[in-house]
Amino acid sequence: MKNYYDVNRIYKDSMRKKLSGVCAGCARYFGMETWVVRLITIMAFMLLPVPVAIAYVMAAILLPTR
């Protein structure tokens, strides 16, 4: 039985992380492949570097680690 507290929250994924685990945690939360989320993040960073960098750093600081 899954704990709905874990399923309905977004966490940093420390097991599949490359940098801080934000993309891996987002991939798990949205049910996507990790590489897809990382690719989307890189593409978004190339289009809007400052807002994406700020959002990523804030997520890395504020999201709890799973």
C-alpha cells in the first residue's frame, strides 16, 4: 500500500540525481522519464536562462529530499 503523502508531494530524488535531484523528483512526480525532464529543463534554460536558473535554485533549496 502506497502512502498518499509521498505520492502527492514533490521531492528531490537523491537516488537518481545528477546535480541536486530536482529534475529526477519532478520526473517521478509527473510520471515521466528523467531524461525527458532534464532535456526540457535544458531547453527552457537556453530560452529563458535567468527565470529557469532562479526557479531551479529555489526548488533545490525549498524541496524536501526523499
